[in-house]
Amino acid sequence: GVLAGIYPSYYMTSFSPALVLKGNFGLSPKGRVLRNVLISVQFISSFVLIMGAMFMYLQNNFMRTSSLGYDKDQIIVTDLTATVLNSKEAFTNRMKSFSGIEDVTCAEFLLASQDQYMTWGRELNGKNIQYQVMPVDPSFLKVLNIAVSDGRDFREEDTLTEHGAYIFNERARKTY
């Protein structure tokens, strides 16, 4: 903070107070330079903000209108506290008891959000592979209407096994 204020304060003290008070500062060479710098900063700042707003609009429009591979309509997403997560089954049953709620599922991360996955690794054909995972309930794919192109959906008994079950996307399938 202090370093950021040193140059502007040094620059402002270089002006003649009499020139500024008389109102002739804007006509002086230093006044013109300051005015040009401020106008340039305003122009660049407004350009960056307009471009940022445009990209946010385009991203929101894409998420709203594109087919993302799952049913995104009538979905409510909420962040659960540790207390609720510890009694997830009771929470799920309570939510299902409301007449307006068709089904409930849980995931540890928000679907389609950036950097919201865990990296795990396993050995496959004698070589270590790493992949990103998103732990979900067995009903996750069914609730979001996500189709499995090859293999099977998750089952309740998958939660009883040591490693659970994994569904890989097409890219991971081709890679490994």
C-alpha cells in the first residue's frame, strides 16, 4: 500500500500550487500529461471491464443454452455443512419427504465447475495413472439423467467395496 502511494504523492508534489489554484494547471505541459494519462487509464479500464462482462455473458449464455450432457432444469444446488454430511441419509430422506422434490442426490463437488475435482491414482497394466474424480451418490447419474454409453451405472452395493466403482469418460477411456 505504501509503495503504491509513493509515486503518485511524489508526482503531485512536483506541481506548483499557485498554478493549480489559478486554474491554469490544465494548460501547462504537466497538466496535459496528467490529463492524457488519466484518460488513457480510464479508457483501458473501461475496455477491460467491458470485455470481462462480455465474456461472462457469453459463458452464462453457453451454460444456459447448450446441451451439457445432463438434465440441468429443475435442479437445486446447495452447499452442505459437515454436520449435514455426517447425517446425509437423514437429510436425503427429509428432502424426499417434501412433495415438490422428485429425487435427491449428493456429490462432493459441483458439476461442471472449474478445479472442483480430486486427483487419485491407481496402477493399470503395470503403470501408475492419475485421474480426476468426483465422488457422488449411487443415484447421481439417474437423478441428473446422465446416460452411460458403455458399462453400467453406479449401484448401492458399490459403496460397500473397498475402492467403490468408477465411471470414466470417453477421453479417459481412449487414454488408458
